Amino acid sequence: MAAPGFFRNNGALTVDGIDLGLLAAEHGTPLWVTSGAAIRAAYAELVQGLGSALGDRFRLHYAVKANDNQAVLSLLRGLGAGADVVSIGEVERALAAGFAPADILFSGVGKDAPALERAIALGLHQINIESEGEFRRIAAIATRSGRTVDLAFRLNPDVASGTHAKIATGGAETKFGLDAATVARLYAEAAAHPQLRPRGLAVHIGSQLGSFAPYAEAFEAVGTLARALLAAGLPVERLDLGGGFGIAYRSGQQPLDIASFAAGVAKLLGDLPVRFAFEPGRRLVAAAGALVARVTDIKQGGRRFVVLDAAMNELMRPALYDAWHSIVPVGRAEGRALQTVDVVGQVCETGDIFASQRELPALEEGEAVAILDAGAYGAAMSSTYNARPLAAQLLVDEGRVAVVRARQSIAALIAADSVPDWL
Ligand SMILES: *Cc1c(COP(=O)(O)O)cnc(C)c1O
């Protein structure tokens, strides 16, 4: 087989060798298509790259929020991944996909008492603490229930990650994590509590990072704090170094080099008596997914607009983050004239733009296009704005095609509401 994922075969765009045009005709559009082979390849690349410098001293915990479809979760569980979750809903999704509590690492800001009660009753692998309030809530539940809790403290290392401001999480002005002095104080308190087991530190400085430099700054801060805790006689056995591994959305962009990332981790932190966890989301699933849409209209105003039957409610990233996604015809692209167009959706928002002033092969009304690298933060961020039902999702895996989420019907959308009897 050729490279896993999306490639052309005799001019037609295929997913693992299956014609996307046929899938679009059979299942309708907008349509999410995920390649199982591409996820397997991305997982293998990460395990190999991290292992090159860290041996077997690490585990991957897939960041569920990137793509929380049950089939995607089951596939990654089967490969050996743990799960990184940021809500109780994601805990339940991970359990439903077969992850054991011991595979689940619970991150995320503002975990409330009901979520913590459930997490502690389950005995998750680790809860990453984001605030002093969260620590107090956990301590109270542990004391009352008598259950032990494995904890890590998320350090906010106050570094700039150089990524888009809306996906940077490592600066002191963001809501994430705790400063080093607070971590040190709470860590000692946790160690003295009969039910709390402080295991180590966590850090996650942002998403879509292309170089090791911002990580290095954060990991140095983690190393300094870990050494201080160890010197104070406190146990530090685990370092959770987060995710954020970048991909190339467009030519010229550098994906994060995993082997040199791993070598950097080994150099900065390898001497510590710890096991590492990583929480990649995007890098495992982004390139494995496409959003297939049909051109519903082509109109010439002040600009030439190509209108798709997909919109920002399906794929929000361009509107939210100014993200760039490759857009290609599903049919043969070669031999067409190039045109500069704005590719837009059907939603009544000026910002509903997939690509602005993009040079594309001339497109025709009714034909299918694919928006590539949409497997992460795509379907998972969808909404039903403008009364647009959630789109269907397919998984293509080893020659098989499965509908892994049925297209929502408009009737189901309406049926979710109820009208009080006084109206
Ligand atoms: C979102 C998130 C991740 C995953 O980030 P990617 O850029 O998709 O790898 C990892 N850890 C935490 C705590 C997150 O919030």
C-alpha cells in the first residue's frame, strides 16, 4: 500500500486507496472521513521517536479532546495508548471505549466536586491539579471517603510557546497550572496527607509547537522544581510533559521533530528517577482526518466565492484560530486553470471562511472537495449553529468502511428541545 491516509490514485483522491468521491456519493456531505492506517502510522512514529531516546520510560496518553469519537478512542486503546481527559464527559467516553481507570489521566481547569468525586471513586491513574481550590476539594473528598488519590501538580512555567495566542497555555497570564512556589507548598502538604499520593509534576504549554525551544524552557523549570522537591525528601516518580506536538498544515511549515524532542527530554530530565507521560492529541489524528464537502454555489462579487455545504459549525479552526487547511478537489485536479477564490461556508457569519484568497484549481458547482488535516479539533468542536445537524463520520480501516457516527437528523435536533405547556 502507498503512504497511509489521503493520496491520489489515477487522479482521484482516495483514503487508504478507497475513492473519496464514492464515499461522498454514498454517505452524503458534509462528511468526516478518518483513516485508521494514518492513526496507526502516527502512533508508531511517536512511539519510535520517543523510544529512540527514552527507551520504555514513557507512556502516551491520547488527548481525547482532539477527536473523541468512540471508534478513534477504541483504535488508539488497541494500540496501547492511555487517555488524557479534561472533563468528566471525556472520562466516561474513555471508559466506554474500554480504557481502564488506570489508563486515564485527568487534566483540565476548574474540576468541580462532582467530577472529582467520580474520578476519585474510579481510582484514575492520576489527577493533574490546576489550582489550590482543586487541591482542597480533592483533599476533602479523600478524607471523607478514605480513598487514596494519585496526584500530579501542573506547573505553569510562565514561558511563551510561540504558537497562536488562543492555543498557548504556558504563560502566567493564562488560566492554566500553578506557579512553582504554590506547587512546592501544596506538594509537601499532599505528602503529609494520609490519602493523597503526590506522584510528580505535569506541564503542557500549548498546541501546534514546531520546535523544541519553548519546550526546553518549560522542561528546565520542571526539572528545577522536581530536583528541589526530591532534595526536600518528597517523592517524585512521574513527569507528565503534555502534548502540543505540531504538524505541517502547509508546505514550508515544520512538524515537530520527535526524535530530537525526545533527545532534548533525555538531556534535560533523563537523570531523574521518573517515568514520563506525554499527551499528544493533534499529532495522532490531525492528518488522519478530512472533511469532505460539496460545492453548492460559485458566485462572483467583489471576490470569487466558492460556497461549500460544510461551514464553520463543522470545522471551526479557520474562524477560531485563523488556521490554514489544504483544500483540494476530490476529482482529478491536474489540467485545470487556477483561480484565486474565497472558500466559504453556508453559515450566516462573515467569518465563516475556510480559505481567503486561495489559488485553487477551478471548481464547479456540485463537485466534492476535501479539507485536509481536519482530524484533530474538527468534528469534536462541531456545533449545530444555524440548525445544521452534526455531520456523519466514517472510519476507513484496512479496506473496511464503517459509519462511526450517523448523520444527525433535523428531527433529532428539534426533538432535543421541549416547549413548556404554558406556551
Ligand atoms: C489539549 C491538551 C493536550 C493535547 O494537545 P495537542 O496539541 O493536541 O497535542 C495535552 N494536554 C493537555 C492538558 C491539553 O489540554
